[in-house]
Amino acid sequence: MSVFDRFVRPRAESLHPFWVMVQKEMADHLRSWRFVILVSILVLTCIGSLYTALSTIREAVPKQDGGASFLFLKLFTISDGTLPPFITFVSFLGPLLGIGMGFDAISSERNKGTLSRLLSQPLHRDTVINAKFVAALIVISVLLFALGFLVMGLGLIAIGIPPTPEELGRMVFFLALSVLYVAFWLSVSILFSTRFRQAATSALAGIAVWLFFSVFFPLLVNLTAAATAPAAQTPENVLSHQQFVLNLSRLSPSQLFSEATTTMLTPSVRSLGPLTMEQIYGAIPSPLPFGQSLLLVWPQVTGLLAATAVCFAASYVLFMRQEVRSRN
């Protein structure tokens, strides 16, 4: 009896069909040229942002700004101006990664004619879409955490100072939040892949949504802010108007991600909304503890999680109600 028959075959047969599909989808992602191109872009931008951060971090150390002690966090937030910092790259390239991993999740199976064969197997129908989402999410999680720990490792070698437990917790939470942000765009792309038959249409729809929230939505918020500006410039009216504009901008997932990551990687941020002079007066300019920063960004995290769940639930319901014929 061979080693495969003794060890590999019994283990494969004992797996649930869901995990068999997850392994198959993960293997398809890892072997695709699309994944290689996306990883190459992310690695190059990661190395570039780390280089600019290391070239600027010496200037940031002597400043007594109350946050200079969080030296390791500056690897993700500072730049010399030639390239954006790491958090900006994640905010910009994260949607492309999510859209690229899921825009043909269902439509490719239809076009190849393999969806009917897949559903003819002894497995539940929802296993297909659940396995595709989980497989892509696992690949994205491993990729982002690997890049994050790569930045930490190279920064540790260059700086020579290990991160504190609080810094490590903030960086791990930032990476988990990045996975959640990319998962939102993954669920959006799977929704379009379920709705549209052609993969090109699904990809264009996902990119259109990303461009709308990245480019046009801030313009609409500015136009709305200018149109609804109060005539009487009293402190109460100005404060209420600023809060309205801020809440309107938070309808964008990129705004929620930006606020959450900025707060977690910049402990000196103590508020995410407008403040009155009474609130500012007497405040101690000290960094927030990790727990307080987490409470401050919890609404943003909940919003991203809810948006991801809604998009995936919509694609789930749409997929379960679609008719699958023998020829697609």
C-alpha cells in the first residue's frame, strides 16, 4: 500500500464537501495569473512604502508630539512625499484585490458550463457560493497578514527596536480590519458575478462602484455640504451641519476604513467628529489606550461588517433563486 493510499486518500475522503470545494477554489486562485499579478503589485507597493517610511522615520523620532513613542506604528503611516504610506496603498489597492478575486466566481462557472455539473453532485446548493467566498477570504487574509508581518519584520531589522504589546495589537487589528475591508469588495464582486452572466460586465460593475465611492461620492458630499450650509453661522448650526456632512460621508466604505485605520495606527487621535471649545479646553494631549481606540472605531467596524453581510446575503439569495440549466 502506497503512502497516498494510507494517509492522503483517507484524509481527503473524510473531509466535508464544503472544505473540499474550499481547497479546490484556493488552489485555483493560487495558480491563476490574475493572483500572481495582484500579489506582485501589492508586494512592490509594500516595499516602496516601507522604504519611504524608513527614510522618514528618523525625522519623526526627535519630535515630542505625544506619539513619538509609538515608533513602530509610523512604518504604516508616514512617508517622505514621494510615495503614499502603507495604509493609503491598502485603501487604494484593497478594493481591486477584492474585485479581482470574485468578479467571475459564478459567471465563469456558467460560461464554462460546469455549474450544472457541480450542482448535480451530492452537495447543498449554497455550498458552492459559500465555498467560493470562504476560499477567496482565506487567500486574502493570508496575503494581507503576510504583507503586514513582512513590513514588521523588515522594520524590526532596520530600526532594531521591537514593537510593544500595544503596538503589536494595533497592527494586528489594522490587518484584520484590512481583511474586512477587502471582504466587503469581495462580496460586492460576487454579487455582480451572480447577477450578470458575463465576467467582463461583472468586473466593470465592481470597478464602477469602486470609482463612485472613491471619486464621485466625495464630490457629491461637498456639493451637498455647500448646498445645505446654514445661513446663520451660529456655533450650534455649524456644529450640526458638520456632523451631518460627516455622517453623510460615512456612507462610503472607504471613509469608514480610513477613519478606523487612522485611529488605530495614530493613538493621538482622540475623536472622529467635530468638537466644541468646551470639549477641547482642559483635554490632556496624551495618546489613547488600545481599548479606548477600539471603542472609538467600533461603529466604523460594525458598519463595514454589516455592509459585507448585506452584500453577501443579497448574492446568496440571488444565487439560491436562480435557475440553473444543463447548458449555460
